[in-house]
Amino acid sequence: MKLFLAFACLLAGCLAQKPHPCKSPPLLTGGFSVVSFAQNDDLFGLGKYLYDAIGERIRVFELVTLDNQTFTYDVLANYREQVLYQINEKDKTCQKSPLKANFMPMGVPPGSSLVAQSVLGDSSRPGEGLLVNTWTGNQPNIGRFMTTVTEFGCIPVTFVYQLKPYGWMHVSYFDNVIGITNPDQLNPPSFCSDANTMTHEEPVDFMSLFQPKN
């Protein structure tokens, strides 16, 4: 009973504090799922991500299903070099494209508005709930968005944004781990060294990684 009262007081104290925009840990590894809210497309993706805010690099391994067709997608975005690598480990091929936009740290951008603070799961007993904050805002790179992060640690939970022409995209994060489990995966494979940058192509944005290839 004393443990429950202590937890209840702690939770009440946390809820009484006003949350502030935050940045996620600079090194994260985890899984994600993404679905499209577009009316004319049935888009679902499941994958793994590696996030390095120190080196401004993100790698995504994604399995996408669109209109009953499934394909894989392996990309490495290096914002400092302004290059996006599209990697095919099976065929040992690599395509380099110019990358547009600045690196956007995960978390809650400054100027975002708090929507609500809530508990995912059960708030009546210790260890059965997760305290999260939901924010909304508008950013030049992505437009309107809504994001949910944990109160402690600023770990991403969900991220909803508008991506043309696919409409609203909903990304859910899970199995997050602070740190990079395999740092080598944040560097392009050796067979990418001979790849030429496709300078004639339109620069791509990291947020477009969740849309299917043409």
C-alpha cells in the first residue's frame, strides 16, 4: 500500500509539472512501423532504424507493402555530406543521390505546442504505465506534425506528418535502445565507394524514405 501511494504521489507530481520540448538521445537503435492515411493507397512499412545525431546520419532498413506488392528498402542518409545512399546488399550495388534539407534531431522541436500529457497502459499500479507527452507544430522540412515522446528520456513513441502525395503518415517506434548496436551500419558499404552521385536527379528528403519507390 505504501508503495502504491508513493507511486501515485510521484505520478501526480509528474503530471503537475509542465513538459517542455526536448531532444531524444543522440544515439538510438530500434524498430518502427509506418502506415499511410492516404485514401487511394494501401501503404504499410515495417523496419529497423539507426539514428546518429552526433554524426548526423540515419540508416533505415524497411519492408514496404503497397497495393499488395512487397519490396525492401535500405538507405543511409548522411546529412553532413548531403548524400543519400540507396543500398542493395544482395546485388552489391549502391546509388548515391543528393540529399536536401538540414538534419532534424528526433524529439520535440522548439516552438511546438503541448497537446496533452497522458499514461499509456495502466496508471493505477506501478510498472504498468508509461508517461508520455504529445506535441504538435509546423516545421519547414515536414510541414504539420504531431509527435508523442516519453516524459523521461524523450524517447520517440509516435510521429505523424503530412507527406505529399501520400497524405498523412503515421510512424510508431518500438524496441528502442539507447546507443548504436552496430556502428558499421552507419557507414556506406565498401561497394558504395565507386558509386557516382546522381547529380542530375532531384535532391531527396529523408522523410520521403517512407514512400515507395517509383
